[in-house]
Amino acid sequence: MFQATNSYIKFERRLSVSEQQQEQNKVAVVIVAHPDDAEFAAAGTVAKWVEEGWDAYYVICTDAAGGGPDEATDVGLAARQKMTETRKREQRAAGAVLGLKDVIFLDYPDGLLQPTIELRRDIVRVLRKYRPARVICQSPDRTWEPFMAIGRYHPDHMAAGQATLMALYPASQNPWDFPELLNEGLKPHKVKEIYISGAPHVNFFVDISDTMDKKIEALMCHESQFIGRTEELAKMMRSRVSDLGKKYWVEYAEEFHRTENR
Ligand SMILES: [Zn+2]
């Protein structure tokens, strides 16, 4: 009887230490395919967390070389390189608006992203290095309701979502996965909370009424994507995010499928 009680206490103590470590580890990592994806999906949430004392990082999986205008006729190497430089600069500027600690570019070819073992390993490397308690990622699945918004189903987005979820479990927390990372000194890390944007099932919202202006300001940094229609986009964004807010009885909201990794 005494032993059972004792082990129960030990178990409680272990949980408590783990909780404390989690509390100290106020680090959030957002993993998406392209510059501007995170602004559309979650910049208000990220700005809010930063204001609450979280260290936030973005991980952009592609080199964004294919993010030029639809009417472009020169899509050669030089044009692609220029686009990469422009979009990285814009993403860093948006990061500065939000107060990010850093933006990490994995530089996979834009438009060709696949949930490969290599991408999974690169994401695990980031997770083990920065050791976030929270991760925001894109959905690997399409949402058919209330309507099929085709622009949302960029294959790079789904690949980034798939690779991230596969990196989160079990590879990030399992020393037996990617032993080469252990050799790099990167110890296993368990991410506690996962926020999936654009998921078929949504179960969580963040009230971003206080950080909506920052979301718009960060989005506007991606000038190359909205040439001549920045005003229109800002208006559209406010209206869309306000509609989401109405759903939750707040002014502005971002929504996710949130899950805990227990
Ligand atoms: Zn995108």
C-alpha cells in the first residue's frame, strides 16, 4: 500500500517537472510551404503569442521561386532566383512586424514539394533544435465543406502539412528515428500542442481582435504577391477574418484543428 502511494507521488512529481519545463519552453514554430502562407493562416495568433512572451519561428519549406505573376513569360533561372530573393526579403519583413525570432528557409524547389523522408528529417532537425511546445502547420487534407476552395489545395501546402505531421510523431520524439540527428547532438523532442490550419475539422479558435492590424501589416509585406491590389486584399482579409470572428462571437478570429500530443 505504501509502495503504491509512493509510486503515485513519484509519478505526480514527474508530471509536475515536465509541466514546468513546458512552461519555461514558450517556443512556437510555424511550418508552411511558402512565404505569406503563415500570414494568411495564423499571423494574428503568432503576434498574440509573441505579445504573451513566446519565441516564435517560421519555417518555410520551399524556395518560393515560383511565386511570380501569372502573366510572366520569363520563368528562367535568373527570374526564379530573383523571385526567391524578393520573397525571402518580404517574409523576413513580415517576421519583423510580428516579432519573430527567425525565419528558416528549407529551400525545397517551389511547386515540387513532396512529403519525402528528406523533408521530414529537415523538419525534425528544426523541431529538435528549437524545441517548441507549440507547432502550427498546414492541413494535409482537403476540406470539401462548405465549398471546395481550390486555391487552398496547393499541393505544396498539403505536402508541407503531411511532412510536418509525420515529423511530429514519432520522429521528433523518437531517438530511433534519424539516428544521424542524435549524432548531431539533437536530442528527441516532444511537441505538446499542434495547431492545423485549413483542416477538415476545426475545434479551436484564437481571438485575434488585438493583433488583427499586425496580421494585415505582415501580410502587406508580401508586396510581390499583391501588386496593384494591396488595398483590395486588406479589405478582403478583414472581411474574411471578421466573418470567422462572428462565428465565435469575437471581432476577429483565426481557427484551427488543435490537438495535444500526450
Ligand atoms: Zn502557399
